[in-house]
Amino acid sequence: MSKIHFVLQGKGGVGKSMCAFFLIQFLRRHGREVLAFDADPVNATLYAFASSVGYPVERVELLDEADMLDPRRFDLLVDQLSRQPERAHAVVDNGSSSFLAAMGYLRESGVFDLLRENGHTVYAHTVITGGQAARDTLNGLEMLEKVFPGTPVIVWRNPFFGEVPPAKSPCINLPEGNRSLSFRDVELILAEKLSFEDAMRQAESLMVRERLKTYWNRLCEAIEATGILREDDPPSGGYVPTDGNGEESSAGEGDHNGGEQHEGGGNG
């Protein structure tokens, strides 16, 4: 039936919502119906990104008045996800402040298994970075892999803050190119809350448009190589990353991203 993407990371400000926004754009580029849910109780960054470019996104309040996770509210979200139409994709961006509470609910309630039993494919996405947040983001990844061993975890390696450590899970390496220029270009479209398509149309110069085009095409190739567009992906969690051409890939073993620390790319 549908494919459901949970974006989860316990460390804030590492680009989690940014990657969720990129994922939505990628899926729409490939003609997929996308339903987005922003469950961040503090920032609602995905809502700000997606709604500004006309993508439908629903804010979901999972915490009660005492800032405790309300299981009933989470139950309603799971019901919505279970009713997604066939071949649609749902993207759920969870806030870092509710990471542990959400992980506890998902594990104790067996949400991923329940969704798979109802014919859906479930993915967990997370972000790892370099710099000072490297250890914290790796801890979040390790928790996901430990708590949900039957769920494919897709790692977004964000090089904006420095050299990113390797990961065994299938990886999406955010492109670097010319770091000082490419990062600045991407920062600007995030600050203006533009999609890549809109940013390329509105680019101030030919070179900016070309850098954005190159970045976006490379990013789409990396996302496609994970195999999330495959129609034969089984809901049981059996998952083999591909190189984008249907061939099995050794994702996560490629070159490591690196470079000096940069202030951009830490939204969400």
C-alpha cells in the first residue's frame, strides 16, 4: 500500500527537518502523492518549509498541556497513516525534544509492526553530522537501529558541520561540491523557504542556478539509490538498497563527507 517515512533524531539543529523537506520534494518530483505531518512540538520547521511552497502539511500536536506525550493523540496519527492511499508516501517529522517519548511509544505500541501488518512499508530516517554534534547524532542512529531492528534505517549524512563519520545503514550523502558556494546557495533557499524548483527559477545568476541544479540532481540520485521508489518493496521490512538502476548497492561504504565547519544546513 503506502510507504511511511518517520524522520527521527534526538539532537536538534542538525538538519532533520531540512532533510524531510528535501525528501518531500524528491517524492513529488517523481510524481508520488505525499502527505506530510509535522510533529515537532517546538519549532514546526517542516511546516514552515513545506507550507510556504504550497505543499500540504499537517501540524500534529502529540504533547499534552504538561508537555508529556499523549498516547491518544499519537493513536490518531497512526490511524491517519494506516489509511494512506495506495502508492502514496507519508512523511512524519518528529521533534528532537519529543524524540525519546516518541521512540518509547513507537516501540511499546509496536507501531511499525502494526503498520507493516496492514500492508504499509515503513522507513526510519535520521541525520548524522560532523563536528560537535557527531557523537550525539550517532547515538540517535544507534538507538534507532537497536530499537527497530526490522525497520530499514536511512541515514542522511550532513557535512555542513564538518567531517561526517561512516554509517553501516544505507546513506544519503548530502552533496558538497564547492563548499563555500554550494552551502551558501542552499542556505539562501532555506532562509527564503523556497523549493529547489522555485529557487532555480528565481536564481539571481546563471551560475547560482547551475550550482543549485547540480546540487539538486546529485541529491535526487542519492535518494533514489536507496530504493524507496521501488514498487516491489515488501512491507515486511525486507530491504535491499540499490544504485538507482536496480542493482544491489553497498550503500554507506562510500567516501566520507568532510570539510571545515559551516554555519548553514542546521535547520530542524
